[in-house]
Amino acid sequence: WKATAEAAGGSLAAMPPYAFVAGTIGFCVGVLLTALGGTRLGRFAPSPAAMGIAMISPFAISMSIFVGGLAVVIVKRLFPKASDAAIMSVAAGGIAGESVMGVIVAALIATGVL
């Protein structure tokens, strides 16, 4: 993020020498995945937006999203009658619970308890 912020501030010399090549490769992979989505193989291709978010977010967040998606696949196979609304409600509860715990941990750190 630091190099990106410095480049946005006007100094492209702060970017690593391979940044342009890496950006070009990322762009081409995104275009390829988007084009592949319109074919019969599209159901096997990952979402270009999800791949982009996974590349810029910390590993722990990307892994949590992957594990959550894998859990949905397993639940759908074990319980075919499970509704999407029920699955989304459980997912929303998990996200809200994680957020509340983050606030609680921050408050405990700020008060010196942790």
C-alpha cells in the first residue's frame, strides 16, 4: 500500500520495477476470466472481482472468505433443501459477530485489559 500511495502522490519512481508488468498480467487475467465467464466453461472460472479482492486483502480475510464459501458448498450438498435465505442469514450473523468482537477487543485493548 505504501508504494501505491507514493505513486498516487506523484512519484512513479517509488513503484517497484516490476509493478507495470505485474499490473498488466493482472489486467489480462481479469479480462480472460471475464471472457471465460460467457462460455460453457464459465461455471468453473473464479469471479474476476473476487480474485481481485483476494489479491489486495490480507491472507486471513481471503482465507476466511474461501472457508465460508467451501462451507456453503458442503451445506448445499448435505442439505439440498437448505434455502439461500437461511444460508445468507447465517453468513450475515457470522460477519456481524466478527465485527462486534472486533469492537470489543479494541475496547479491551484501549482500556488496558488486554
